Amino acid sequence: RRTAANTAETSVVLLVPQRNFLFLGLTDGKICGWETDKFATPPRTKDSPTRVLTDHKGGIRSLVFVEDLWQGVLFSGSADRSIKMWDLSEPHLSITCVHSLYGHGGTILALEYGSHMLLSSSSDGTLCIWKDQSPTKLLRFPVYSVRQKIVPEVKTGLQNARQPKDTWFLSLAIREGEVPSIFAGDSEGYIHIYKPDSLAEGDLYMLVWKRQIHSLGILKILTIPMESFLITLSFDQKFKTMDSMSGQVAFEDANPCGVVFGGCAWDEQCQDAVVADEKGNVGFYNVYTETCVSWKNVIEEPITQIHYETAARRLLLLSPHCLRVYDVVRSIKFTDLTGHEGPVVAVTSKQTPQGGILFTAAMDNTIRLWDAETLESIKVLKEKKHEVTAMVYLPQSNVIITGHENSELKMWSVDCPVEANLRTVSGQSAHSNTISALTSALVYFNTGDQGSPRRSIMGQDETSSWEMLVAGSYDCQISFWKVTVTSDGSAMANFERVFVAHDEEDDEVLAVAYSSAAESVFTGGNAGIIRQWAVGANKKLKAELIGHEEAVTCFAVDANFLFSGSEDFTVRIWETSQGYQLKSVQVHNIAVQDVLVIPESGLAVTCGFDGRVIVWDPQIGRRDVREVKSFEQPEELRTLAYLESTKTLLVGCESGRIITFPLPASAFEEGPPPSASPEASQQEDGTVDGGVSGSGEPSSSLIHTEPSAEAQVFSAPPKAVPAR
């Protein structure tokens, strides 16, 4: 979102993906430009300031970019009666006005370029055809001059008929081809079609025919590439498609809200017309089936112009004081879960014979329960005092544990409105700072193995099992709690121990995870070091895993493998039984906020504040990884969860939204069995399988990975740093 400066309103928008620039014309005559990426999103750096072009003295009415004209040229039309030509060959360095064109006696209403000519219309009632008429045509920026002036033809003999100067061309379009055609819509609702008298260069354009298509002025004419019809919008609140050869209207629809359509665009891939109106509605129309595919109220402001970027599938909506950029997602039946009003900190699920339940927690101090099938809200639990910062669900005890910014831990009953604070034996909180991370595991005491804790196994007597809760905090400590179910069915949490996990004062604990295979708890924090702690001992550091260059933000565990996400943009995969790094993977250009592993397939999923969710195959035993699927949303994504019953990803956002994405079938296709051994990726001839197919061509969808130096030469796997 970009807002206009001061009191000026926005009047026109132009996205130039060829130059990665976005321009906004303002009513005070300024043109503001921002450097963007391919998704029309300005970078989050201070090194890309707003460019302001101030040569015009009146409001900007039209912007046109021409790629094949002198390495890129921007034309702008203004209420100051001038057209200016701007050099966009290197807009990141400078944007200069190279020419000013004067030929109109009123406000420039519309500009269009095609077939080596510039068209302009004005409130003086004329349409000007500008051409380069210099004799040599060798100058980089030759001077354009008016080749022909056209005025709307008014039928004679009619009383009270407007004079030509009172009838304006409001909209222009060009259909290029062997015989170019000019389409002009006037203020009386007529379409005028002009064609050259002959194919000789410099010949004048003559009126072929004109027809009244609308009862009021035509705001917009859109020609469709490779098709013989036009799309028109008018002040009569109608949207029409017209055959450009016969002039017959093929389809029309009146605005259901009784307001004027403000803009239209064409989706080349899906063959849909996109329209927007003065009440903030956006509609998608299939003109072939003559149906409205989708109609939605997006904003509460008038939409004055739209632009659809087909390659990026992004829709730009311009309102008087704001430009908004939206993703247009097709063929993905994603759903929004709305209700939270603060950043979502955790999403998890529970399976029951009757179906699934989702649990979500956010910094708006609410915990919400949702039906996993219908995605409808079931219950809301409200924290009255302190901000919720973490959450975990304990399935055997059927309770929710939340961590809070004041260092408290709280247990909530799912079945009844009962809550309780978790305290130490002395009645105090175990921590002195914000709870940053929570994890749990179902363990039991195997009497044949001297009581060492292990993960519960199907068929074991659940009376000997209990749930272990581990909490990490900004106070650099982790605490352990034993949660059991009493004879009356209620849950009880008993404090076990707490100790300092990170010695450095600023090395706050940001992530915790439990691995049953390694019988260890892992912690990560600001220092970027992952520490492995024995579960049974009071404070026994088994190893330190060193590799990340910035803070460790999240963990995921898959059997013997530990996935760690970091602010250094990487996900590192570790073998936990021996404590060495398998590979480093970078799929984001921003800090990784969360990572999970899909149990059925072993695929990894990551998300970040770049708005991307990426599903990728770790390909353990190979030096590359394979991207399976990516989703994008104009959101800052915080947390991930997987709903097994519906094979759906759930993504919690900074805005409070929770978005569901159905996973593709390829996410559950069985691949070659993974191997943690580096030698597994050697071929029989001793060469390394580095992501090249048998034909010698690079394999597709490879993501940058950085295996450790030891792994590249296949020497002994690097050991973890021994505990001090």
C-alpha cells in the first residue's frame, strides 16, 4: 500500500514491469515513482527512495509506457495541456523529461501508443495523431509533431446538438495490424473507428463508421489481443463487449450496485475481463460464457483505475488516496479464517472420531477453537490480562498451554471454562521474562529400562504415560513440567525443573523442540547456536550444533532429523543421533519464521514475512533440494500447521488472518527412501549425484543448498561441538 503525499489525490497508475517501476500520477501535477519487484511490491529498504517528477503544472490524467521506443519512454498527459516524454532507459539512475509536446487547447484526457504513432485526446474536443516527422529519424529522441487533428462528427440539422468543441473523446485505443484501427469513445456514448485511407506512409486516418454503444460518455475502451471485440465502460453504469468489425454489442451487464465502473483490465491466461467500480467492488467476467465468475467488495472507497499484471497475477486497485496491490489466486480453494485481530502465534489441531478441531492463538489475547471440516468458529477463550505469545495443545490431557508476555504459563481446559496458572513448588512463576516457545511430548516410563523417558508407543499402557511440557523464555531459561491426568479426569501440571540454557545474557531462547529419537530437547536463540539437552538429567548439555550465522527462530523434527530455521534466511538439516549438519537450504530471501515436516511424505514447508509458503523436498542424501509447490499472499506469514484429515496447510499471519492451502497430490507421492549418510549420494563410479539427470541436463526446480565442506568431499561426518 502506498498513499499519496499531502492533500493531492491519485489520478492514474502505471506499472512498468520491464523496468521494475511503479508510477502514480497525482492531481497536483506530480508523478511519483517507486522501484518494485516483479510482484509490484516496493522493497523494504531505505535505499530506494520515492522518485518525484515535477515538470507538469496540472493534474496528471494519463500515463503510457513504450518499451521499444528509444530504450523505453514514458508519455504523460496533464491538465496543463501538455504531453511530456520521459527517458526510462535507466530509471534507477535518473528519469529526465526529454521533450514537451504542445498541440491541445485543453486538458489531456487520454493517451495511447501503437503502430508508430501517439494518440492524444483533449477537452478541446480534438484527437491528435502525433508522428515522428523528422527527415533523418536518427536522433535518439526525435521531436514529435501533430500529423492530423480529428474532431467528433456531429449530425447536422439536429436542434440543441452540441458543437464539436463540446463533444470530447474521453477514451482511445489502437488495434495494431496490417491496417491499424483507431477506436475513440466520445462524451455522447459513440464509438468512432478510424482507418488509414491507404497503406502509404503518412496517409491520413478517415472515419470508417461510428455507432452509439452507450447512452452516456464512454470512459474506457479496451482492445483484446488476438480477439475481434472491444470492452467498453460508460457513465451509464454499464459494461459491454462489442464486435469491432460489425459494431454489434455481444454482451452487456449493468452494475448491480448502481454505480459507475471505474476501470477494467484483461486476464490473458484465464480469458476474463476484470472490472471495478465506485463502491470498491471487483468483478471477474467470462465474456465467452457471458457470466460473472466472481464479484466481491474489496474496499470501501471508489476504485478509479485498475491494472492487472498477468505474469505476477497481481491486481492493482487505485483509489483517490491509496494504491492497493492484491494477489489473484486461481485453482486454489484457499479459505480465510477470520476472527483474530492480532498476530497469530500458534496453530495446531486435534483429531477426534467425530472430526478435527483447530486451535489458534493470537496476540489479541484470544484462543479460538474451529471445526476442521467446516472451518467455523466453535469457541473463544479470552485472556483478560497478559498478551498471549505462545501456545501448545496436549492431546492426552486435552488441555491447551499458553505462554504470556509477563512470563506466565497458563493451562486451559478444552471441555469446560477452567483455567489455571502453572507455578513452581514455591508458588512463583518459573520464568522472569516473556515465554517465547512451547513444545510437548508424550512419554512413558519403561520399567525395564530403568525409567528412562521414551515416546509413547501404540499398545503401551497409557496409565504409565504422561506428557512433558517444555517452555523457553527470553530469560534464557527452559522449564520442564509433567502433565498428568488424575483419576477424576482432570489435568494436573507439576513443576519438574528450570535452568539456564543459554549463558549469554542476550541469547534469548526463541525456539524449542523435542526429539524422541535423540531423547533430547533442542533450544535455539539469538546467538545462532543450537543446544541439545538430555531429557532425563537435571542439566546435561549433550552437544552444540553450530552453523547458523543469525538467530535460530524455529524447529521441526522428523525422526533422526532436525530442521532449524533462522534469520540468516536458511534452513539447516541436522542428523541428531551423531550431531552433524547434512545441508543448508535457502528458499527465502528473508528470515524463516516457521518450518514443519509433512509426516506422510517427509516434505518440508517453510514460511516468512515475504508472504511465501514453500513446499520442498529435502532429498536427504543429495546435495540439492526440489521445490514442489509455492503459495503467495500479500501477508507477513508467522506460523505453520498441517491438518492431516484434509491434507491442508494452515498459515497464521501477522494481520490475524489464518489461511488454508490444500496441498497438491505430488506432496504425497512416495519418493526414494531418505538416507542420512553422505555416502548415499555417491554413484557406483565414485562421482557425486549433484542434481543432474541422466541426460546430462540440470534437473528442474532446484533450490540453492550449501552442504558443509566435509559433506562435499564425503569425509567423516562433522561432529557436534562437545558439551562444556
